[in-house]
Amino acid sequence: MSGATSLETPFLLGMMRLHEVAELHPPARLADWIEARLDEGLTWFDHADIYGDTRGEALFGDALRARPGLAARIRTVTKASIVTPERDASPFRVKHYDSSPEYLVRSIEASLTRLGVERLDHFLLHRPSPLMDAEATGRALDDAIDAGKIAAAGVSNFLPAQWRRLQAAMHHRLSAHQLQLSLDRTQPLFDGTFDALLEDGLTPLAWSPLGGGRVFQGPAARLLARLAEERGMTPAGLALAWLRALPGRPRPVIGSLRAERIAALRADAEATLDRATWYALLETARGHEVA
């Protein structure tokens, strides 16, 4: 990956709660907030069509339209394939996954319109569907890249066999894999998932990198707090440094929209961990030493 698709960033700013933060809903206010993040060197914003039932993308797009030139400076990730019960038009009103070409084409066009951008830098399939026709889905993603609608395609929450089946049907390379990974959820490091994505050249994006706050309440909380104080940083920054120490340097997707919290995480973004400290945190979080 290169140019606009390169995910070189200390972390992505997750927009999953934007629709809940009323003070950022006025377009000019949100545009100011976006510009402040760009000034901090944070250019990547992570969306999904289900965030606020499309409202997150719409609010973000309103801000970009209110500030000409802003869209050219930001980079977007968005995701689709989850159909919530509220959006299911069938009599069942059932949550399900849809990776059909028709659904993905509509989703890409709708996200482009809501966000007001000419191209999505990364478009990810949000969840794998057992009903996915890999050849048809792969062709739709290839076509979207060839048409300039998306710069790169990737996946989220897929198992290796699932993304490899999709990749085998595509001529463009899948770009990224967004997976749940944190000190609170280390399973992908030991079940082969993380090794597989590195082997296949996927950039790892870590959602819920602080375990929804559980890393500050679980068994590693006390050690995180002590080590962070010794290093003059925040426990959250230390938990993200633990992630970045992994091969491939996973890019955390943080959920906070508070400027002061983002600034603190940005200040901690260059911290590094030695091997023993990394394993001490792992052991404490898991409750047992490695085999």
C-alpha cells in the first residue's frame, strides 16, 4: 500500500459514538474538531454504516461540506455488510450479514454520498457471512477499486480461511484486517489469526484496543497504572504501546472523541516497551505465565 492508502498513523479515530455527542453535531463545530485532529497529525477516521444507523457518516460529511478543502486532507475507513433488525426489510426483522455485490455496491455509493468524499481510502467487509459468494463479492470489490470508488478493500472480524477464500477470487490485494485485539483479548495472538494476517500482508487494525475500558478494571490494571506512572504516561497510552510492540505494529482504533484524551494518547504514541515488560503485562492480563 502507498500514497493515500498507507495506514501510517499512531491510531485511527473511531467515529462509532459521534452520533451520541451532541456538541459535535453542528457542522462548523465538528469541522473545527477535525481540523484540530489534523493539526495533531491524525488523519485517519474510522466509520461504518451502522454507526448511528448511518448518522455518523452523515454528520461527518456535513462537517466536510461546511469546510471546503477539508475532505482532501482526511483519510477514511468505512465498513459495511451488517444489516441490523431495524434495517432488515423482510418480515423477520432479523440481524444478518450481506456481502452480496448488489448490497456492497449500494453501500459504497451511499457512504461516498454521506461522507462527501470522492473515494473511500479503505472499505472493509464488517463481518464474514457464511452465505458469501467469494467470486461475486471479490469481483464487486475489484470493480470498485478499478472504478476509483475505493482505494483498497479489506476485512473485519474474518478468520484466515474466510479472507483467503475472498482473496483467491480477487486480482487486487486485500489491504487490512480490523480485529478485536487488546490486553483484554489476546486470543488472536495464540490461535493463529494474527500470524496469518501478517503472513498475508494485511495491515492489522485493532478495534476495542482498551477492551472497552476493561483493561483498567481487570487483572492488569494495577501493573498498568504503576508502569505508566513510572514512565510519565497514561495507562491507556501504555496499553496501546503494548499493542504497537507487536510485529506489523497494529494501528489501534480509539473510540474517544474528547480532545484532551486524544492529545494524551498522541503524546504517548512514541512510547516503546522492552520484551520483559511486554510479557509481564501479558502474564498479568491472562493470569498465567506463558507455556
